[in-house]
Amino acid sequence: MTAKKMIVIGGGPGGYVAAIRGAQLGASVTVIESNKIGGTCLNDGCIPTKALYKSASLYHAMTETAQFGIHVDGFRLDMAGVQGHKQQVVGTLVDGVAALLKANRIDVISGKAHLMSNRQVAVSTPEGETTVLSADGIVIATGSEPMMPPIEGIDLEGVVTSEQILKFDFVPKKLTIIGGGVIGMEFAGIFNAFGSEVTVVEFADQILGQLDAEIVKRYAVQAKKQGIAIHKQTKAKQIRKLENQALVCTCEGKKGDFDIESDQILVSVGRIPRIRALNLDEAEIKYSLKGIEVTEHFETNQAGIYAIGDCNGKTMLAHAASHQAIEAVDHFMGVSHEHSATPIPSCVFVNPEIASVGLTEEALKESGIAYLKSKFMFGANGKALTMGEGEGILKVLSDKDGVLLGVHIMGPHASDLIHEATLALHQALDVNAIKGMIHAHPTLSEAFHEAVLGLKGEAIHLA
Ligand code: FAD
């Protein structure tokens, strides 16, 4: 029997995972990538930001070593070195993905793809040639791009996107960030730690809008202490350049208009699916401004054509793209799956870290679900105190019977701690299931155990 042919458009965490899964299941796979293998995640997103986050955290930590009895004299920030570390990590991972594709006998073509029909894809190579490829199945995984709001002066030099700020080999004295979502707040934390005077302008009445409000409120207090200025319910209206090259952003706030002067402005107001160049109309694939429309198997309205990751606009996270890749390719290859609502954890790499899974307290209230709530403060966790990171909270929400519905963390290693909670939600575990599980001491994970015990008033270390 001849192998099924599969074309994957885009080599990010959606596309490369789809390609490898297809090869594992016996398909003959071609990946078409117009830029760099690894996509936004490896080259311009998750990984480079976390490399900068590490440098920024370390630089900040150098100012706090005295509490551990270590006195450090004469350290300094070297942004070329910071960029070097970032590039080395990105390079290692991109090479790793390229090696994985090769090991799985996946063809990789450099070029820009668009659909010709529901079984044909045209590829324009950098050399100017166009080739037409045919397949039994096509996976669209073209990701997303920054949204640029219609603000006068947005195209001035010094007004940058996340992709450009990632390459800064200097620390702006003053940095304004338009948009206090995850990307904006991560850069706010990074450049604040590097020494920039950071001001965030957020249109909504809460930064990090999708997160549990109590966690965000507590984080906002920390951000303020760190010196990050945040203007909520404020709209950036116009940007202009002064003779001394400074950028002035005129904002409309609760009490009227005001100006913010800075050296650089980051625009991070959200991302839009990258689907314009795909010829979707010609291929009669349904889409909207939010992305390509898909079924629960991530199949479009054209059988055999799938759309995964940021381009379908469902959940713009790398791990969601990779999960959707497996679901889509398994469906295409006839591997059946049981479908349940899989909880998707999300993390924000600020100081302290934030991580979240499941429903927020606001969502529970809005949908009228009766719930129990318990919190544990990291200030009462021995491990956190030894680390000098006692600031933070772990909040657990369950239904009236104690089945976990949401877990929200601000604290040390929140991005790792969230996975025990994610497993609990994934398996619909209740208080009793977690109660009897022994958590090692002294660990940060004890905070989760204690918070869960607290749902039924049984926590030992809660006052
Ligand atoms: P992408 O990774 O964008 O890959 C799409 C690929 O398709 C690209 O390589 C592109 O060049 C290629 N392509 C596009 N059009 C064509 C075409 N016509 N022909 C051929 N190739 C094409 N997510 C997290 O989970 N954790 C994080 O910490 C995190 N941090 C982020 C930080 C920043 C600054 C940004 C911008 C994003 C971050 N994200 C994070 C989001 C994450 O990067 C995306 O959700 C993820 O990359 C989506 O994967 P994808 O495969 O759908 O698309």
C-alpha cells in the first residue's frame, strides 16, 4: 500500500509536531516553511523571551544576594552577552527540530506556500521558482503576526513589535508598552529588570485580562513595587517624535489626555492569524478575522485540510498548537480519540511567575456555578522562604463536591507547579484523590496540597 501523502504548511510547534506525528503513523510528509524552522515559538516567541527572562531574573537576583550571605561587587549587564545567550539557545533548539525532521525522513522545502485546490499546494521558493505539490491531506500551521492598531505615528522609527524588541542589544532608558497582555507584561518585567523605566498603557480595566482577577491584582502590586507604571482604562491615541528623537505617546485616560515620553515604544496589542497569503477563498475554505474555521478535529470545511495552532485563532499558545497537531493528524490517519475538554495551562513569565489552568473565579460567578475556594500563601511554604521567594499565592477552586475546577498561581516556579493541577483537572480529581497523595518536604508543591486540603477546611498550615 502506498503511504498517504501529507503537506504541512509552516514549521512552528504546530507544523513540525504534525509532520513528525504524520511520519510516525506512516505518512510521507513534506513541510513547507517560508522563514525559519521552529516558527514564532522557537525564533521570535516563547524561547527567546524566556532566554531574556532568565538573564533579567539573574541580573535582578544579583541585587538580592546579600540576604543569602553573599556579597557581590562589580557585576554589570552586557546586552551583547544577553543576546548571545539567547541566540545560542534558539540555535540549539532550531537545529534540534531540523534534526528531528530529518530523522523522521520528512522533506523540508524552503518557500512560501498557498493553496491551489483542496489537494494541491503551490510553493514559491526564494529563488523565484514555483512548484505545485499534491497530497492526500494538508495541514495549515501558518501561525500569527502582531496586530498593529490604527494609531497615528505607529510606523515611526523606535516604535517596535515583539520581534524587534527581542533583538535589542541596548537597554532603552524609557520604554512605553502599548498593551498589557501576556507579551506586553513579559517585556515590561524583562526591561524593568534590565533597568528601563517602563510604562504600560492598557485599554481594559485589568492587565492580563484573561487571568483570575485576584491573582492579577496581587501581581499588579508587585509590578508597582518593581517600578513598572501601569495605566489601565487608557487608550494610546497618537505617537509623535520630538526634535531630540524622543517619542511622545498621547494617551486618553480616565482623567483626560496625557503624554508619555520614551525612547522606544513596544506595540503588543494582540496577534492575528497569518492567513492572508494562503488563497483560502480560491480553495473555498471558511475563515473569519479570528482565523480559519475548524471542527473538533481541527479539520476545515474542506475534508482532508486541517488548520492548527495560531492560524485557527482558538488558543494562541505553543503547547495548544502541538496538541492540536496530534489531534488533527491522528484524525487524518484514522487513529481514533476520545474527546473531552482538555484543560490548557497558561503561564506568564513575570516576577513572580503566574500560571493558571481551568476556570477563574469570575467565570464561575458569571456562569452561576456554586464553588469552594481555598488559598495558600507562599510566605508559609518552607522551600519558598529558603529561596527568598515567599511572595505569592496558590488559589484552588472546586465545585461543591470538591472536584477541582481551576487553579491559579502567582509565585516561584508557578509555570512548573501548574502541571500537577492540570493533571488533577484533566482527570477530574477531587479533594479526596489529592488529599492522600504524599508531597515531599520541603517543596513548593506542598502549597498545592495545602490549598486543596483547605477546600474542606483540613489544611494543616492554614490559619
Ligand atoms: P508559528 O510558531 O507562528 O509557526 C508558523 C510558521 O509558519 C512560521 O515559521 C512561518 O514562517 C510559517 N509560515 C507562515 N505562512 C507561511 C506560508 N504561506 N508558507 C510557508 N510557511 C509559512 N506561547 C507559549 O505557549 N508560551 C510562551 O511563553 C509564549 N511566548 C511568546 C512570546 C512572544 C513574544 C510571542 C510573539 C509569542 C509567544 N507565544 C508563547 C505564542 C507562541 O509563539 C505561538 O502560540 C506558537 O508559536 C504558535 O505555533 P504555530 O505553529 O501555530 O505558529
